[in-house]
Amino acid sequence: MIRAGALLLPALLIAGAAIATNAPPERANDLRSPESFATIADPTARSRALFGEMARVIEHPRCLNCHPATREPLQRDLEPHMPPVDMTVQSRAMECQTCHHDANTPTYAGGVASIPGAHGWKLAPASMAWVGKSPRAICEALKDPARNGKRDLAAIHEHMAQDHLVGWAWHPGGTLAPVPGTQARFGALVQAWIDSGAACPLD
Amino acid sequence: MSGLHLARRGFLVMSSTGLLLGTRTLAAATPAAPSRKAAFTQRFLEIAPDGTVTVFAKHLDMGQGIWSGLAAIVAEELGARWNQVRVVGAPARMPDYAHTVFGSQTTGGSTSIANSWDQLRAAGATARAMLAAAAAARWQVPAASVSIADGMVTSGARSASLGRFAAAAARLPVPGNVPLKDPAQFTIVGQRRPRLDLPDKVRGRTGYGLDTNWPGIKALVVLHPPRFGATLIDHDPTAALALPGVLAVEPIPTGLAVIGETTWHALRGRAALVATWDETTAETRSTAAIMAAFKAQMAGEPPTAETRSGDAATVLEADGSVIEAQFEFPYLAHVPIEPLSVAGRLSGGRCVLRSGFQSQTSNQANAARILGLPVEAVELETVPAGGSFGRRADFGPDWFDELVYALKATDGRWPLRLMWSRDDDIAGGHYRPMTLQRLRAVLDEDGAIAAFDQSIVGQPCFPLPAGAPKPKEPSIGVTIGHFADQYACQASRLAWWYPEVGVAPHTYRAISNNHNGIAKEIFVDRLARAAGVDPVAYRLSLLGHEPRQQGVLRLVAEKAGWDRPLAPGLHRGVAVHRADDSHVAQVVEISGTPEHFRIERVVCAIDCGLVIDPDTVLSQAEGCIGFGLSSALYQEITMDASGLVEQSNFHDYRILRMPQMPRRIEVHIMPSAARPTGVGEPPSVPVAAALVNALEAMGAPPVTRFPLIRKGVA
């Protein structure tokens, strides 16, 4: 198929950002600390707000690119992966790790400064497809053991705070923009979100 | 990949080792021994005692299959056996290997077969006559009783391999005016045959220029200025030369040459160079600004040159119902899959260069001039190229000159192999020129074209020499394939504005047919709609003077079932064009919506005169269709607000992939006894227009610019 229509996805990123609450971070690429949400008294409202801050990472292209709606990974700013990759046909024929190795690989090519890499580079399972989903839908999918790889909340925290493939997003290499903040700060936000009831946004 | 060691008569040995494999079936596992010394040598062929026939191809095979095609012509008249035929590139030598129309040794315009047809038939027939005479003398039989077919010389009950008589034939005088075969008797030309280059290409043994691996060869890359037209002020090679494997850094006219042990060393060294550039005369406009300047030039200045037939202007001004269309065509890069490359060595006052040369005479002359050597001291080994689409033709200082400058700067200390990386290639200029087209027409009450006007702003793809006066007639680098040259117009004008742009133009597949043909075929469809006439019927009515275009149009309509309604959900468009004396019509059928469509089928009808090999026509048609769709759908070279090229590789300069290819391509060849004409370019022209016509039939808004799909734009 030839897709000539406009990309809808950037609009979702904007929607995600709109959920972030009142006080902006100190620098645009920082993540707010969990403590800065203490001003929200109601735990559920605070929980939702914390997820909104988490969404600045979750809905960033560094993460969404490997959580596509179809079995075709994306690259850069949610653009079609080039060379084309469709894991519905290639899952046995070509591993991601054929080109994406254990570390970012700098090139001497002008337009592609680096080939991203981290050990075990792969596409998220289809049950974890996030592109095109609202923050609420992503949150619900994240918490659903049937879709999140049978994880409980503690396991979700460990994945977000410790997993090295998740951690790549903060050190993508080349000219790729990293996700905001640090993995440690992100992990702290996830813990605070869990502690406040792991509430999902309203939309 | 085995190393290719070049001996003294290296090019023949290398080529023969490489190409002899081409005569074997895929089942053969052992590499062939070099052919034995030829016993019979003429300008276009030589014959060994074992019957091997080697054809010297004066043209470049860039994947279009021309080496097999030229060899087939010789083999046919000679009576050779196909699996004993090999092809090597002819040396660069004038006047022996001149293109009989263009006058120098060069390849282009889909004319290789057409200009070689008579010449190679004569060469094969002459050799046949000499072999027959030698056999007649040996066997003491009348020469008229001797026939040669399938590699065997026969008279009555006697027969022997034609190699047997090669040495004796070489001692005979060369006859003139030898009669040629009746085409009705052809057994090689017109038949499907295994292409001679296929086994090597399947096995990865073809020796492209990029594969040159002479002993001691070093890799060469060149740092170009970031903007077109900038020149080097100063550079610091210290950091580069400190890196292991970086051997030399030399300024050359187009930038800085970096020599390394391997390409990786050279690229690494290049990345460590510090250079400052003088950009006072560089092109720093964006492509958007350049197109805006084109529009201003068309609207505000008289044309550089124009031609008129009758008085179209009066009718256009008087009539209120002018139909008008404007199209913007972007710069296009050719992106041949083998990166631009050339190898060379210089010693003892002789220079040997090896590449897929497309303009041998020009390349050789430039090298000789740069080195201060006589032309005869520069030897070109022309090997197959991995694609060209016009890029490897010589129009001004280019990559092959860079290699020669580097040899000169290093005094031939090492053999060198230059490569432009894909990024270098895409950002390297030498593009299909950006072109603005405006077409206007008035129809009479019968729907015929009472007045027509075509206005074009664009650089000619054959660059004008620096300082040359402005042309007085529209340049053929802009006008080939224009509307009024093919469709009947009662009055017409063709106007051209020559823009000053600091981006190097270049010939691109189908020359200016690739924008004229598309503009013409979209516009004529809109005229048909305005006249209320079926698009095929309307075109036929305007092509009374072009029966061969009418022929392919009728053929494609028949094969596409044009007179039958389409299945629900399908839409279709048609286009026809004459290019390089061949005629092509295509119908494109699509499904889906204008935002999300699939190309279901392309039906193609082609009249290229007498066909050398139908498989080559099919493969060129299919390749042209993929090529034309790639450029129409995805491709543009854009420069940002400071004049930097924004594209760099196949992720942002896209080519069609398998999922986007038409589900079916059907090619129908018009039977013809006319002189053979070309197929490498003509089928690339109509497909974009036929697709647009299908999209507009589907309800898409009128197309005004290419590519059709742009990042982030619906």
C-alpha cells in the first residue's frame, strides 16, 4: 500500500503533553521530580498527574518507535523504518540485531550519524503496541497482565527503572533526541505513581 | 569476492576471466581458464581457435543488457553459437568505436542498438564471409556452398567449428559490402536467450569498477564543500594524517582528496579534516526559493528563446476558456546502485583507468589533459556498471577527474580507487534539473487544439559551457518530448527561460522526456475531459501523424480492456509517449483512495522496432516502470534555507520497494520489422502520468507538483 495521507501520530504526542500538569520542569528536557507533585492533595488526581509526567517518556519517539501499531518498527520521528522492516514477514528471516548491535554504532555517513544499539534490540510485542493509543489506553494496557508480559506493578517498576533496553532511550547516540530526564528520575516517578494508586488518565 | 589481479594486458584477461563464466550454465562450478590467444581479430570481434567469439562492445553495459544485445547482432550475422560468445568492453579509441550518430565514443539516448545495428551486422557478416572463404579454400569447395550456423562451418557432409578456420581467415583480404542475412532467417536476434552477464551477477563475480583490487591499491575519497560552488580556502590535515591508515591529503579542484589503506581509513580520515570554504559564489538558496525565482522569471521576463508555429498567442488571449496547468518538477538524483567509482594507476607516462565509463572519449581526453599526456597514453578499461540512468555520462568536472587529479598530486605513487559514498552521491549535484512547466490550450468546437502554449523554466540537462552566450533557440536539454512535438496543434508556442542556478544539471533517464512527457500526458487527459472525449480516443485523434504512437495506444487499450468497465473500486489512467524513436503506452490501474492507494496493474505496450531479445525489453519496461514510479511518488532533492542538501540516503531519498510495486505488470511488444530502437529509457516516461490520471479519475485534486508523496504532507 502507498500511504499518501498526513501523519496522525505527532498529534498524539501533543495530546500527551497536554496532560502534564501545572508547573513546567526547570528545563524542557528535565523530568519533574515525584516530590513536586506533592501539592496535589487527592491521591488519585496526583497519580494521574504523575502518569502524565511519565507519558513524556512513554510517548516520546525513542519509545514509541519500537511500540508501533503494526509490526513495522518506526525510526527517528515516528517515520517509516528504512530499510523497510515488517516483522510479520521477517520475524524468522531477519533479526533486528543483524544491524542493531549491543551499542550505538557511529557511522561516517552524512545523514545517519549512528545506528542505535543495545543488547537484545527488538520490537515490543503486539500486545504492547502504543502508537495511536490515548494515554489512558496506554496506561490500561501497561497495567494489564494479559498484555504487559504478566507483570505486576513491582515488575513494571523494575522494567521501567532498570531495563537496559528501556535505558537506551536516554542515550540514543548520534543526533537522536534522548527522552527527558534520567532513567533514575523516571523510575522514581513510576514508583510514586504506583504508591499513589497507579491511576490512569481520564482520556 | 576474489581479487582481480590485473596483468599487462589486464583488461582482456580480467574481462575474459570474468565474462567467460557467462557462457556457462549455472550448474558449472569451476572457473573457466582464460581464453586462448585469438587467431582472428577485427574491430568488433575476435575468434579463438577453440571457437570462442569475443565481441568488443563500444558501449557501456550499465545493467540494461546492451553487451548481450550487441553481441547477439554480431553472433547472428557471424553464425556463432551463443554459448561460445563473450563480451568485453572495447578500448577507448577513436574513430574505431565512435557512436555513429553522436560522433564520440559514448552511450546514451537509448541508441546503442540503433547506432550499432548496421555496423555490427556488417562486422559479423564480414567475418562470416572470410571464414567461409577460408573453409572453401581448405575443403576445395565453392564458397557459395559454405554455410555457418550455430558455431559450425558446413559444406555438404563436411563441418567443423568456425574456430578451425580463424587463423586462415585472418590471412585473407577483408571484403567490402558483404550481404547481410534476411531477418526472416534470424535464429539469435529476436529470441529469448540467457543474458551473458547473468551467471557472474548471480554468483557475485562481476568485476565492477568498485571491485578493482590491483596490488597495492589504496582507497580515495573526496571532501566536497557543503554548498555547491564553494571553493577551498584553507585546510588542516594534521588530525587526519595522525590517524592510522591515512596516507595522504591533497587539495584538488573539487575539494580535498583523502587517501587511505582502505575505504574505511579514508572515510575516517576525511571525517577528521578541518577545512574552510569560500562561499561567496556558492548557491545558498533553498530549492523553494529557486522555484519561486523560476516563477518570478516566467511571469516577469521575456523568454530566453522561443519557437512558434502559427499564432497561438492571439487565440489564447482572445478566448475566455483557456485550459491551463502548471507543474513543478524537483531536482532528482540518479542513485545508481553501484556507487560512483573509478580506479586508476599512473606510471612511466602511462595512465590506466578502470570504471563503468559512459563517455570514453571525453573521459580519456580529460585525463590526458589533466596529466599532460597524449591521449594514446591513457588507457580506459570499461567494465560493466551497476546502474547509471545517465549519471555516469561526462558533463563537466566529475568524480573521474577527481581520481586523475589525485594521481597527479601523488605522482602516481599508489594505484587508487575512488568511491563516492551514497551520501556523497545524493548530495553531490549533477541532478535532473528542477523544472517549472506551464501549459495552456484552447480547444475548438470539435475538441481539437486550436492554440497551445508551453512555457518552461529550467536548466538544460546538457550544461551550457561557462560563459557561453544565451541560446537563441530553446535548448534540446529542455525541449525533447514537448507537447506540440507529438500532438497536433493548429498553432503553438514553446517558450523557455534559462535560469541561473548554481546546481550542476545532468542527463537523467529519458532526458527532458521525464518532465515534458509527464506534463504532456497529464495535460492532454485534462483536455480530453474538457472536450468530453474518452482519453484514449482523444489522444488518437491528435496523433494522426504518428501512426506508431496510435499503434501502441490501441494495443495497450486492447490489452488493458479499456473499453470494458472496471471492477468496482478500481480507477485507471492512460499515457503514451514517443522517446528515442520508440513508442510506449501504459495504463495504470489503482485501488483504494487518493490518500491510501495501491497500484494493482500496469499494462505496457511498446514499439521499439525489431527486437533483439524480448526478455530485455520486458526487463527494461519493468525496471523503467519501477524507476518512474519511484521518482514520481517519493523523490526530490531539496536544499534548506542555507543551500545545504537535505537528503543523504535511501531513508530520505526513497525508492520503490516490493510492497509498493504494482501487483502485476504486463508488457506487450508490438511486432515490428522497423529498425531497432531503444528500450532503456522510453518506458520510464508515461507511468507517472498514467498514475496521476488514474488518481485524478479517482477524485484526487489536480496534481501540480512532484513528488506526489512528501513527508508530513497529505
